[in-house]
Amino acid sequence: MSFHLSAQDIRVDDGHILRARLDNGEGEMVDAEFDLDTVLGNDDGIFSWGGENFSHSAQGITFAMEGDGVPILRAGLTNLNGDVNWHDVNLAERLTNAGGKFQLE
């Protein structure tokens, strides 16, 4: 199950640390964090799952729950020519809640 469906107080700190209170499956909400730089990269100006350190070449990083509560990360990512491309990534595409901890699917 996508993490945001069993989470509260979802936010991104320092541009790359995802934090939330997640249901641990036992009726308790527990604090959890996940470094997005370990799973998201910048592939020539586009977010890339399986990469790393996107925040090192990003600017204007923002996070918001959009539409029907979908967790969206946005940033200007520098491409190989030095230009900035503005892109977003839906964190619910690949991150789940595994017993109160973030997990990459």
C-alpha cells in the first residue's frame, strides 16, 4: 500500500528527507523518515528512480499533497548542458509503508 494512505504529518525536510507518522499495523502512529537522495537521482534534468543524490543538482525543491492527497516532490534539476528543467515526481509511485517504516517497491 502506498505510504501516504496510512500516514499523517507528511513533509520533506532539507529538500530530501521524507518524514511522516506512519501506522505500524498495530494501531500506533510512529515517526518515520527516509532519505530520498538514496533512491532518487537526476538523469539529465529528470527525476530518476534508482538513482541517487538528486538534491545535489536541484534547486527550488518543494513538496505538497496535491489533488486527492497525492505526495508530489518538485524541483528544478540541472541537465548536462547546465540548464534547469522543472519536474515533479509522485512519491506514492514507489514508496510504501512496511509496518511503520518507509520502503521502496
